[in-house]
Amino acid sequence: MKILFLLFPLILLLAQGAAGSSSACRRRGGFCTFGGCRYPTTPVGRCSAVSVCCKSIWG
């Protein structure tokens, strides 16, 4: 139960990092996703340590 007090600030920091970078990703015409980009998209940057900015290959 004590580990929840340690995990909660870590989750907040990850969410804060993703929120700040998502606007830069949207300006590039992309979107943030966890893991990797799926087929019709290609990576164009990083949103946070665990999420990638993906953009469609068709425009």
C-alpha cells in the first residue's frame, strides 16, 4: 500500500510530460500514442518517455 504513494507522483509526472508535448505533436499534424506507431503511420517525434508522436504516411 505504501508503494501507491510513490507511484502516484511518477504517474503525474509522466502525464504532465505527455500533455506538454502533445501540442507540439499536433502542430506537426500528428498524434501521441503509447508504444509504437502502427502501419499507416510513421514516427515523427516523441511526446514523452513512453509515448511516440505518429503521423499518417498519406498526409
